[in-house]
Amino acid sequence: MRAQKIMRALKSYGVALVLILLIAIWFSTGIFVQGGNGPTGGETAVVELLEEDGGPITDAVEKTGIALAVHHEEGIDDPAISIAARNDLASQIEGELRIVRIERFNIQPMSLDVTLRGHTKASTSLNVVAQTTDIVETVAVEEGQTVEMGDLICTLHSGTRQASINQATAAVAQAEAGLAKAQLDFDTNFELLAKGLTPENSAESFAANLKAAEAGLSAAQVGLRNAKDALEKTVITAGLSGVIQGPIAEIGSMLKFGDSCATIIQLDTMVFVGAIPQARISLAKLGMAAEITTINGQTASGEVSFIAVSSNPATRTFEVEIEFPNPGRNILDGLTAEALVEMGNIPAHLLPQSALTLDSNGVLGVQAVKNGEVVFHPLQILGDTREGIWVSGLPVIVDVIILGQEYVTEGQKVDARYVE
């Protein structure tokens, strides 16, 4: 019985030992890759790490016929070289120029639009003030009400102003009567003087009386106008069309000369107030068209009506005002808004974004072909659109490489073919 147990144990240990040896041989046939040395330079067989100068594991692996390491041959099929280098090698082998695809681009006008951020502003804010002093008798408006020019805002107590008008009216009537009598006396004296029935020096006296009567009538008329004007000033009306804004005077309160009865905000026309960067100020001109969009999605069209000649010291931007109509008075005062200003056109090229590349110094540009030779043009990006990228820095007409630009260098001879 004991002998059977011993045999069973030896059999189990033997099977385990065989499995361990097989696994060790399997791992030893693998490849250990050390990073940083390229696709092949860092490859080493695992068995070589275990036995540098050979040994029983190496002998066992060699007997199996399995290669210890994979060695790549140098050449066009070598995975260690880049695609560009492989293509260059293929060209050298075949003795042909590299084929690139080009497309011709012409300079064209680029619409230069600048987006300004700012806010809407009422073109006029008018305080309706009293031009005399008295107690508020009536108020005809309320806050938020729309008024037109000449509409009644409030009235003041008339006091003795009507009595002054009556008195001035009587004075005018008296002066008119005095003038009529002086005129009659002057005419009668003139007739008598013509007949020689009165002394010649009497004419001067009647002429002086006539002038005094005329002056008296003028003074009486001025007094009447002043009395009427004083009464009219107790009626306060709107000087422009707009919307009433508080504070509004209360009935029974005392208004002195210059005190406000109410404020009128004129919402038609309106003004957009924004700032233009100093890099674009030379392009800004009065009368330029603009599209205004408020924060709540309302839109309007206007024109540049004011450009500041001095920049803001903090932001180095120039204030710009754009006047636009607001007939429905839907756009309110003080809304955050943007204005897209059309500042004319500048010459530029519209290229596909895929044509851009970098030179050996990291400069952004495009590869072009001139007389069969690659030429690199550095670019300045002016704008990005769905159709492509607007750039400057290219000749008027240029053949840009749009396929294969990454595999050629400046000065290289190429076989340039236009895209179909």
C-alpha cells in the first residue's frame, strides 16, 4: 500500500516537472522589446536574457528549431523606417520623381467682418422739466407709457397767470386806442399844415405823440405775450416721442424751474455702443453697414454713426456707435448685444485646411510647386469658414500641393499633377 502511494506521488511530480519545462521553453522562444531603441533595435529573445552564453535551455530551444529572434532586413520592407522614407527609397529604386497632387488657387476678395460686443442704448433720454415754478395740478402719464411729441405730461397750478393775461389784454386795447387817436391827430395836423392853417413846428409834436403811441402798443403786446407764455408754461408736454420713465412728479408737489416732471426714453432710433480693437481701427469708416443681434435674439440693421478718435486707456479699444431704426420699439435700452460690421474686402486666398503643413522650423504654411520644384510659403491665417481657411502671404496665382505635401521638402523636384 505504501509503495503505491510513493509511485503515485512520483508520477504527479514528474508530470508537473514536464509541464514546467515546456512552459519555460515556450516563454524562452518569445521576444523581449525594450522601448526607445526603435522597432528592431530593442528586440531581444527571452532565452538570451536567461542565458547570455548559451546553456541547457538554449540547447533545448535550438533542438526545437524555433528562431530565437526576428531580424528585419533593411530596405523598402523594413518596418523600422517611416512612410516618407520608404516612399523616398521606392522613388530611388524606380528612378522616378515623387508624384504630388496640386490645385491652382487665385487671389480673391475676402469679406472682412468684425464682431463687436457691447450694448444697446437709447439715442435720446430727455428730462421733461418745468419752465416755471408752481404746484403740480395734474399728471397725465404713467411709467412705461408710450407718448408722441406734444402729448400732455403734467400741468401746474395757473395761479394769477390768467388774471395777468386779462390785464395785459386790456392794456393792449388801451394802447391801440391811444395809437388810433395819435394817428388821427397826426393826419389832421398834416392836412392843416398843407393848407397853411397851422404853424410848421406843430408837426413835430404830433409826430412824437404818434411814435410814443406805437411804442406803447408794442410794450402792451409784449406784456400780453409774456402773460400768455407764463400760462402756457404751466402745461408741460412731450418734446419727443418715446416711453415714459420714472421718476414721475406727484400731484400736489412743488416743481421749481428746471425740476423734472418725467423722463422720456426715445427707442426709435436706437444706438449700439461697442468697442473696436486697435488692430482694426484703420479699417473702420462712418456709414459702414452692420447687423445687430441682442442677447434675446432680436436683430436689426444699422450704420456706423460715430468712431472715437481716442482709445480707452485700459483696453486700448475705440468706442463705436451704430445707429439703427427700432420702429416697433421692441429692442430695449441697455441690452447686451453683438454687432457684425462689414469693413470691406481684403485680398486673400481660400485654401482647404488639409493643405496646411509645417516646415522643419515649425512655421505654418503650405507647400507649392513652381517650375517643377517644391516651394514653402509661410502663411498668416485671416479667418476660418466652412468653405476653408482664408490666408495671406501667397502669390496672386499659386499651385498648392494638396496631396503628398508631407512627403516632400523645399527645393525637391517633383512630378506635380493637377487634381481631377
